Amino acid sequence: MEYLISTGRRAIGTVTGPLDMHAGVSRHLGFREALAPADLADHRVAHADFSELGGATATARLLDEHPDLDALFVTSDTMAAGALHVLRERGRSVPGDVAVVGFNDILTARHTQPP
């Protein structure tokens, strides 16, 4: 989150995991806590399971609700793969139009476009 903010992104959203899981809650809280000192809005949030389809569905919902989105913190690399697919499908370049940061650094992240 700090990296996204440092690059000048201001309309930052998150795809977070389920709020009945510690990982979902703590990563969502981290998103909110990082935005507060920068005085940035924290309402661009979509919850999903930690699957690629969940990340894609949540990203589509965020883009529909917040077309001004210029960055996305996706709380698992698996969901980030789905997010990248939807962004490409919607004609958004990464990182030009929308910067994307995943979480976990799993092997899958090395094979997405962009990695």
C-alpha cells in the first residue's frame, strides 16, 4: 500500500479475502490503515474468496462501481491473477492505467502478465 501511495496513486481499491478469516480481516485492516495517513478514501473494497474467479468477480464489481480506480491492492496472488484478466478484458493497462499489487509472492505471480 505504501508503494502504491508513493507512486501517486489516489483512487486505490482492494480485493480482500473473506471477513470470516483472519487473513481477510488483517489484510483489509492493513489497507485501511495505510490510506489514513495519506488522507485517501478507503471505500473502494470488494470481498472475495481467495480464488482466481473470486478475484476476477470482485475486480469487475470494483471497476463498475469505481471507474476512476487507478490502483488495486489484491490480498492474494491467486486473486490478483483474476484481477489482471479482468483489467486486460476491460482495456485497462497495468501498470499504466491501474497499478496492481498482489500478496504472497507465490509461483503463479511469476506467470501472470505482467508478473
